[in-house]
Amino acid sequence: MSNLTSKEITKHIVDLRRTEWDKERSNRKKGQYIFIGPKVYVKNTDYKDDAIRPPYVFFFVGYDAQDPQSGYGYWQMHYGAEAVTEADDFWPEPLAPNADGHYKFIDSILVKVPVEVWVNKVIDDRSKYDKSAENLQKSFSEQAKAAGCGLKDFEF
């Protein structure tokens, strides 16, 4: 596990809903699973298929229990993020949950954000970027005109 990064772990989240595993012999609290069939991982292409789409997007955010405004607190407040726990149907292989039942990696915690909230965030981020680029172009054009350069106006 020493060579893994949080990005690599998020590519190895087992979808326990679609994976055949022995519920009696597995120990969720220790992160130990006995698989009967092949493991089914959450992939980006799963989000395009209504039948198998996970209800969440998963990623790691900074976690500091003493600071509610930390990465986790921010995501929780603004986007309804929740920590992934052993009770969820998703397991970040090879992590085991901590005493609180959360999956921590170094100083970060694995969270889940509902897909709909994530899509809206991406749309908002893109519109902010587009608006920023448009404002930058307008500012440049105004400064160029003020300096006497004859630039033609154009649309984005």
C-alpha cells in the first residue's frame, strides 16, 4: 500500500452491489472481503449507463477533525458530501475502515457526493471559467483600444 496514491485508490473502488462476495465470512469492519466471483470496480464508463450508475462520485478530501472548515467540512457544507463508511456498498481496495468506520488515507478521507450534485458543480465551474475567459478578453480588448490598437471585436 505504500506506493499507492489517493487517485489510484479511487480507481480501485469495488462496487459491492454488483460483486459476488461471501457476506458471512467477510468482515466489513476490518476491510476484509471474501469474493466468490470477480470484483467489479466503479469505472468512469459506469456513469453513462443508467442500469449500473453508482449514485455517488468518490474522491479523497483533506480531513482534520479539529477544523470544521477543512476540506471535508467544506465539501460537506457546500455539496452534501458524506464520508464513505463500512456500511456503504462501496469498498476502496485495499483500505480498512478506521475506528469511526471511515476510510482514511494519510491525512485525507474518502467521500461520496451525489452524482446530480457533482454534475451541477461541474456545470457551475465551467460557466465560471467561461465567464472569466470572456471578461479577460473584454479587458484586453478595452486596454488595446485605449492604447490605440485597432482590434476587431469577436464573439466566443
